[in-house]
Amino acid sequence: MLELKNIRFTVPLAEAQEGETTRTILHNLSFTFEKGKFYAITGPNGSGKSTLSKLIMGIHKPAAGTMIFDGKDITNLSITERAKLGIAYSFQHSARFKGTTFRDLLSVAAESDDEGKLAQIIARVGICSMDFLDKPVDSKLSGGEIKKIELATTIARNPKLAIYDEPDTGIDLWTIGPMVELLKREQKDYNTTTIVVSHNKAFLEAADTLLLVKDGRIAYVGKLDGALPMLTDLSLCTFSDVCEGEFDARCYR
């Protein structure tokens, strides 16, 4: 489905250190994502997990390595070209557009303004009212509402590969469960290869395969249970002052 071969990503240093002019974020990373599987990518802040998702979408370009999607070399393809091949990306912080309605965005994403088709899409993300389509995508929307819009525009094209960068950002704890159920349902009903970048336990548990990224390298591949000792050692929890256990709900949210 998607094969990453020796992917390396670097950024320029503001000031050269010991003769070096760049900093390496990802080190010769290789992995194959299988069709129709659900993957979670986690790791400490700054480990390179979001960078990896952006490389797959084409937002960043690798310094070295190759990306093969459905047998086609996409290493040098643009975001638009990758989208046409069936890759979709949901941003951590959803955009808001003054003067633009949800209907406008969804019609572009779905390449259709057919009322019936739009109704089917919004129903998939748990929106029951057609009136919601005419809401402006602006600061008046709640975090949960704007996230549903982001998810709807992502799934509207029935992508072959859907990438979600920390989809729980800006939403309440009670929305997490339904969101996990939605992404798992999309994976199964549409055979969508799903990649979720997250620290949230619910997404890590739901994944068929968990990838733990540390210092720009894949440190672990498997199920969540096997990663627990490493997760504890890496101190992924940023709410340690209130945590009662390794995976207290207040840590991973």
C-alpha cells in the first residue's frame, strides 16, 4: 500500500554547530503500511511523528529516501497529486474561514453539491441536521463542531489512505470515543488505510499496529501492551502531577 524506504528529513540550523548546517529529524526510516489497516503513531514531543505524517502527504519533502504508494513512486509528487491518488490529511488545528460555509467546503471536498450525497457524508460523522451545512466555518463554532467539519471533508472523497494528525486536539474528553468509533468504521466499511498521530490511549488501543517514534527512528512496532514499558520510560505523559497510573485518563487526552 504505502512503502517508506530510508526516509530522511532535515531542517537547516539557524546557527551552524561544529560545522553542521542541518539537523536531522528523521533518520533513514523504513516501514510499510498495509491496505485497510489502522495505525497509530505516538512518541515524545519533537520525536518526528507529525513530521512523518506531513512527509507522507507531501507537505514536507524528504532529504533522502523513497515513498511508494500503490506501486507508484510519489516521493516528488505535490500535495494535489497525492490527493488525486487517494491520500487525505486531517490537520491537528482545523482551519476556520470567514464567509465560508460548511456546505461550501464539503461540496469542494466531495466534488458534488448533491444534497443527498452531502447528507450521507455528514451522517457518517454524526451530524443529523441539514441546517448544519449552512453554518459559517468561523470562530463561533465549538471545537467539536469544527472537528466534525474537518473529519467530514477528509472522508468525503473516500480516500485510500487517511492521515489524522492528533485528531483529539481542541475537543472534550467525551468526544474521543465516538471519534475512534468513526475512524474504525471508516476503516472497515471503506477499506481505508488509516494513520492516526496521537498520545491518546483510546487511539493507541484501537490501532491494529502501533508505531512508537523516538529521536526520529521507529523504536517499536506492535500492539499497545508491548509498548507500555517504553511509553513509561519516555515520559509521554505531560500531566504527571495528576496521574494515578501509567495510562490515567487525565494524562492521555
